[in-house]
Amino acid sequence: MNEIKITYIANAGLLITGLEKKVLIDGIHSFEPFGFSPVPEKVLNHIIEGHGIYEDMGYILFTHRHKDHFNGKYLDDYCLLNTPRMIVIPKDGDSLENTKGNITYLDTEFWEGRVILEDNGLKLIAYKTLHDGKEYRDVAHYVYQINLLECHILVMGDTDFRCSELETMLAGQRIDILIVNWLFLNNRMGRALINKVNPKELLIYHLPFENEDIKNYIKIAKRDLKRYETEMPETKLLLSCEEFIKV
């Protein structure tokens, strides 16, 4: 695996592979928030059972504990059948006392980058940020930087892009692939942050599957991308379960 492959699962779920390493982010859940898509049952079963591309996943990360990103029961089921090297969860509420595995609970200062792993060509860095929406200010939320094969990938989860501290946190960093919520495209401050980061490639996620887009979020995202495409780096919308890009 001397190339990087980024596979989209559902909502904000991703599988990043390379150097015979696999990092799953926000990929174990089945909750269906109104207007978005859950992990399909068949795919969730493959993840839990470690089948196919989900075999031998070493690192399981969660940006936060909202039900459309994380499910503790399914994580328990996964850990009964698999032995990941590391599970990373924000410290927010109860600990997972009955879950097997090497669990790291993140509890850091806001905007502070912490290296949580360095493993033979793979480096994981976690940054505590604010979750988008005033009603979610108390939610422990982290973004992850995955450095793999000299490629720097930043996964933003549900980060509030309106925070000036976020720009300061990312100032001067090299980000090759930036992965953001579709609302970044829809907001002037979100687009400004994308341009400040200046990635080589932009991936847009946290959209429903096309056949489940009852709120026309994809239509809005495509409209915004067309409207602002001259301001954006090379951009791809992630819309289908298990579609992937190679880096």
C-alpha cells in the first residue's frame, strides 16, 4: 500500500489507508439524522465484522460523540471481534468501561495540537475545537490531522469555521487534503478559511447519499461549488458509500 486511499462511508465517516495502515474516522454508527444518511446496514456489518476493506483496521478515531458520528454499542461489538491498536474518543460523558481495546480519551486545551501517535510513517495529531452551532458549545469536539506517506490530511468533522482561533491554529501549516462539512462552501467565513489553509485538494462531506437527499443539500452544495469554483482548490463532493480517491 504505497499509495493513500480515502474511502467515504456515510455522513462524516472515512477510511484512510496507506503504508499497510488503516484509520477509520466517525465510521461506526447507524443513526439517521433528518436529511442525512446513516452507515448502510450491510456496510456497518462489514465494519463490525472486519470484512473486506475494513479488515485489520489499526486506528479508530471519533471527532465527537454525537449519534451520527459515534455509537458505543456498535463500538463494543466491533472490539469483541477485532483488536485495533488504538481507539481515540473525546472525553465527554461516561467512559466505555465495558469496551475492550486500547482507548485514549482526549481532554486537551482548545486549539492545542497534540500528537497522539507516531508509528513508522503515520502521525496522528488531534486539535480540540468548537462544534458548529451555539447549542453544541459544550460538546467535546476534535479535528484530526493524519500525516501519511508525506501527505498531510486534515479532517474537520463538525468544526465551527467562524472561530478566529481556528485560523490561528492552522496558520503556517501545510495541509495537502482538507476534508470539510458542506456548510464551509455555503458560508463566506468557511470559504475564507479554506483559502487560508490553501490545500491542494478539497473534499466535501457530511452530505446525504443522492437518493436520500430530501432537503436538497447536495443541490445547494453543487450550486455553491459552481458559484465559487474560481476561489476554491480542486474540489470533490463525497456522495456515495465506499467511493474513494487515490492520492
